[in-house]
Amino acid sequence: MIPPLMSSTLSGEDVFGPKKARTGGSGNNTPDGSNQTGRPEKEDSEKSEKTIANRESMS
């Protein structure tokens, strides 16, 4: 069990170790190393009309 973190007693690094050690330090977010985050973008045929209109208005 991990004790509750209190700013007066502990930091996250005290309990979990340095951030680089926890994540492996590689910086890759996907197994193939493409460094992409979030949900994959849908095909245009699956997007709503509102989404398409928003994209067009931004460009």
C-alpha cells in the first residue's frame, strides 16, 4: 500500500522514483515508436458534417 502523498512529507519521486526510471526514458508512446498520443483519427467517411465544417473553417 502506498501512503498518501503530502507536500509536507513526500513527493511523487520519493515513492515512485524519478520520472525517467518509471517510464523507461524512451519517450515513445506507442510500441512501434511513432510517438503518437490520443485516439487515431477517423476516416473522412466516418466524420460528422460538423467536424468536416470545423476542419475547413480552420484552414
